[in-house]
Amino acid sequence: MIKKCLFPAAGYGTRFLPATKATPKEMLPILTKPLIQYGVEEAMEAGIDQMAIVTGRGKRAIEDHFDISYELETQLKGNSKEELLKEIREVITKCTFSYTRQIEMKGLGHAILTGQTLIGNEPFAVILADDLCYNENSSVLAQMVEVYKKYQCCVVAIEEVAKEDTNKYGVIDGKLIDDSDNIYRVSTMVEKPEPKDAPSNLAIIGRYILTPDIFDIISQTKPGRGGEIQITDALMELAKVGKVIAYKFEGKRFDCGSVDGFVEATNFFYKKVC
């Protein structure tokens, strides 16, 4: 039912300067694999094979990564290192990739709206590559697809955060409608509230399933916090009519948009392979 996954990947990655001056933050590696490849493989596990990527200036490395490098393939053919390309070959073979550019950085909502030309009029997933998620049994996005199948409306992934950290996230409040599956019907969504103003400590992380009516709503959404068009503000319009579900996912999430989270993820995956 969900065939396309949108990757907003036009941001500057300023928290990782100078490393991201010429390298997209989505291409920063956890061990030997870039962040965005982890995201694409998560989407594949959820049954998605059409990847739509919103890029910007200086992001050409993303397109090159998901393409054949004939010179490199030739150099490694018959070599013991040829096996190292197996994973990315499978991704390229099994998926299609399309790209569009976000000319101005106007927030996540605007980045998603920019991707409309790649998505069309159908429900779709969104992955923010710097939120790296891991689950041994079923990927976070695969879990969310099952939730979407049941409720047929927008789904956001949430996790509990420390109360003092609510000003880093979109925060929801809602009614628990299925405690066995940790599913909430969202009534309120606030973008980066101060702890004293937060409706809960349930924070939205970088995984969404959105219905195509979100595009019209975003196009009418005024800039919010930080002068940006926030996807939280747009989703609030759908939450008012009961069309947003929040799912407390099973698994572990690393905030690889921060140095601390990036190091934590690196250590976690290193221990898994060693």
C-alpha cells in the first residue's frame, strides 16, 4: 500500500561542520555505511522500493552513491574487496531513485511539499536519515506500515523523552486507543515547546506515514517556530479531525544529527559486528 518513501536531505548539517562543508550529513558513515543507506534499507524492509529524495546544493554525493560506479566495479572485479559492494548493489538493483531540489531551506514542512512532484497523489512514508532506528525483528517503518493499514490515516513515530528535552522535538498529546500496541489518537501537536508548555513527553521522531492531502495543507500553512514551515503545524490540522495516529515504536533510535548520538550509534553498531 505504501510504495514510496521521501527523504528530505537538503539541510546543511551545521552541527557537524567542518565535516559537512563539502559532504552531505546524510552521507556521514556509521561504520562503513552512510546514514541515508540505513534509511533506504529500512524502507525496503517495509516493502517500499521507490525512493524520492529532496536534495540541495552540494548533495551530489547522494545521487552518486545510489548509482553504478563502473570504474570502481572494474577495479574490484575478481578482487577480494568486490564483496564489499554487495549491499549497495542490491539496493541499487531493487529500488528506483528520483530526485528534486529544495532551492530554499524553509523547514521540514516545505521540504516535504517540495517532494510532491515525486510522490504524486498517494500515501507515502518519510524518513529523516539522521534519525537512525534499529530493531532486530521488524524495522520501525515496517511497524508503522502495519499501523497505517489498520487506521488509514497519517502516522507519526513517537518515543518518550526527558521533560527538559521537549524543546528539541514536536510533541504530541492524545488518547491511548490501543495500549497493547502503544497507539494514540493525536489531539494536540506542538513544535518544540518549552518543558513548562509541553503537553506530554511523547516526542515525534523522524518517521512519518502521510496521506496526500497533507500537501494542500502544507501549502496553506504559515511559517511557525523559527520562521519555518513546520510539518507539525500542518499535521495539527488533520489531528483536529482525528486523522493522525501516534505510534510508540519498538526499537532503538539514535539522534545522529548530534555528535553525541552519532558516536553512540557508531559504538552500538561496532559492538554488533565485533
